[in-house]
Amino acid sequence: MRGIIVTPGTEGGARLAELEEPERGEDQLLVRTMALGVCGTDREILDGRYGWAPPGRGWLVLGHESLGRVAAAPSGCEFAAGDFVVGIVRRPDPAPCVCCARGEFDMCRNGGYRERGIKELDGYGAELVTLEPEFAVKVDPSLGLLGVLTEPTSVVAKAWERIDRVKYQACPPLASALITGAGPIGLLAALLGVQRGLEVHLLDRAREGPKPELARSLGVSYHSGKVADACREAEPEVVLECTGAPELVAEVVQGSAPATVECLLGVSPSGRALIDVGTLNNELVLENDVVFGSVNANRRHFAAAADALAAADPDWLTRLITRRVPLAAWTEAFDKRDTDIKTVIDFTDDTR
């Protein structure tokens, strides 16, 4: 079978290789991969800046945004052949911290977790993979290849869950949200905000093309100016910052109203000082703001994501995936194009 392998820490070492088919344990699923989403983490691994191979081996099967179809399942299992499934990415620390021991492995405190396609465990970028049922989540088969959006949606499902916990104790009711960045995470965050009945505003630098069109067709107010202007117009109780751009992070913290919750979902480049720490501290303390970061997801977030996608307009979701690349041409999925939103490697395309 074919699989995408990479040598972590080495730039340009990735290739499509012939691999041995996995041996399914009696308590495992055998899953035939249908699609694989690509994101910035995958690009960092390909560039040699991130990633860890399984112990005792120099290479790693790439891929953490999965969609597959069950080929075989243990008897008495909740899954059956033909089910559409996605694989959860993170696995708890084998010597669990207090969070991993409670099933909250997305909040691991000691760093001993492992992640499929990222850290010490092979990913889902092979034609056949094995998967433990407890780390598999069913998706609605009517979604087809759109089910590959489950993993990025799980990240924003977790973010909204954490926002709910914080805002429950706050004064203003949660009615309006501002999202910065109209990439896949930003647009999916907007989708879940709309599904919650909120007035959603989306800020991005693109003034034309698919991003503003997708926002407006979702019923979201679209902005392309400054963060401060969008905050004044939207008056949001919560801001989800999805770009990781240091300038935007600083503007979000400084431009929002008192008692705002600011959720940071983007990873920033380090080494740039854009804000005085004393000013930042005074901003947060005197305005009773809450700022927190959020990444990764556990089983309930994946399940919530699957439900959100099943309830969404499939035509709108289809427009999020702007390119589908056959496995044989997988490297093209990592070519950045101005019109890209989400690029997917299509394992069902037999083009070789």
C-alpha cells in the first residue's frame, strides 16, 4: 500500500512510499483512508521544523486530519464495516498526568502525550490504517469527503466549550462574537457561532474572493479593516483569534471592550516584541478580560464536531474545500495558492 512518510527534523525528506499493510489487532479497526486534510502543522513537519518519529525509527507516516471507511471491526463493537470514521489525533500519556487520567488528554500537563502523524505515532496518511475504537468517531455518511473537516472543527468545538465555561460567570450575555481570520479554522468557528444563534462578525484582509462570499452566505458580517474598527462595530463579548499573527493578537487584546473573552487559536512565530507587558497587564486587569489559548481536542469535541457538520449546509461546506489533490500528486496539496481555503488529499482518486 502507499503512504506519505517524512523524516522529522529533515527538510525535503518526505515521499510517497510503498509500505507493508498494517496487521489489525483483534481489538482494532482496520480503516481504508478516504481523505486527508492538510494544515500548517503538516507544513512545519515537511519543513523539518516539527514532528517526532516513533521510537526506534527514523520516519513517520504523515497526516492527522483523517476520514476513512471501516474495512473490518471487532465483533460486538459499535463500529461495522462501511462506517465512515475519523481518528482522534492525540493519545494520553502512558504514565498519565491528572488530566490524561480523567480522559482530558487534550489538556496533558506533562507533555507525555502522543499524536497520530505528529508525535511518535504514525498518522493517517496511508491507504490502510489501524485504529482503536475508543479513538474513532463516526461521521454522517451523507457528508461524503466533507467528513474530513471533522478534525479542524473539533478544535473550534473545544474552543466554544471553553468559552461557554468562562462566559457563564460573566456579566454580559453572550450575543456577539468577532472572529479574526477567514481560513478553515476561522470559517468553521463562524459556522459554530451561527449554529449557536450568535451575531457573528468575521475579519480578514481579503476583500474579494471565496472568503467574503462564504462569510456572507453563512449570514456573517464581514470586515476587512482594522481590529479596533471591527470591535467598535460588532461590540463582541467574545473574540476568537484564528490567525496567530502577532499584530492581530496585540490588537485583539487592546481593542476589545471590558469583560471580553479572547480565545487564541493560532500559533505565532516567536521572537517579536509588539506590546509592553505592563500595558498588557493593566489592560487585562482593569478591564476584567479573560485571554486563553486553545488547541487539540478529545473525544467529546470530535463528536460535537461531527454533529455540527451533519447539521450544516453541505453546499456551504463543499465550498470550504477549494482543492482536492489525488494521492499520487500529494505534494501539490502543499503548494500555497491565493484562492486556497482548505486543501484535501483525495485517496479515492485512483489517478497515479
